[in-house]
Amino acid sequence: MLKQNPSRADMRVVFVFSDFPLDAESTAGCFVFDEAINLIKKGVQLIVFKSSLKPASTKVSGIEVIGPIGARNLSVGLPRQIVLIFRLLKSLFLLGKYAIKHPRRSLYFLKLGYLLAKVASSKEVDIIHAHFAYPVGLIAAIAKVLS
């Protein structure tokens, strides 16, 4: 569950961005990297969920970057796990007709939303910040339904 009105010192933010750069010299997604560094300088605890990350997790300039494999390994407890699964079914309504037309891709988005919800729950995240409406905004919306 997302906290209400956290102070900046204990605020935890997860960025959802598939093109987050894995080194400081990369130009792809550099604006998000700069934004992340500025938030950290202001005392915000930041985690990045990168849906295309192949290793479980990595660190980039001190920023924790978690991929789907790393999210799978996070523990949220059995009662919370059951709630997440039931809410996952509810999030099918977010996809609507899209789920009927593209069932395979829809299941992939549901899976990523579920994994992002696990990250948010296990890391006690206050804010989920997605860059771009599709696909990461959809993944974040699914995670919000699950949280």
C-alpha cells in the first residue's frame, strides 16, 4: 500500500522506464537518468524497474535497477501474494478489448505489472513514476491496481 504524505527524507520512488541507461555515458534515456540523480541529491530513495533488464538487478551510479528476474525473487509474504493474484484478475479490465485482441502481449503486461507491484510492496514504495503511457504506463497502472 502506498504511504500517505511521506516526507522527502523517507520518500521512496520507483521509476518504470524500459530505456533507463545502464551507464552514465549512454544517451538513450539520459534525461531520466539526470532526473534520477537530481532526486537522489534531494534525499529521495530511488529504485528503477527496467522491464528489459536481463540480469536480476544491477547498480548504475548508485541507483538500484531491478529487472523482472530480480522482482520475481522478492518476498512479499503469502497473504499479500494472494491479494496480488486476486487483484491481478481485476486488472484484466484495464486491458479491456486489447486483452481479447492481443492475449499473449496482455499476459506479458500483467506479468510485468505483477512484478512491479512486488517491487513496490517489498521496497515500501511511495510513488510509482512511469515514463510514457505505453507500455510502461500501462504496467504501472496494473501495479497500482495490485497495490
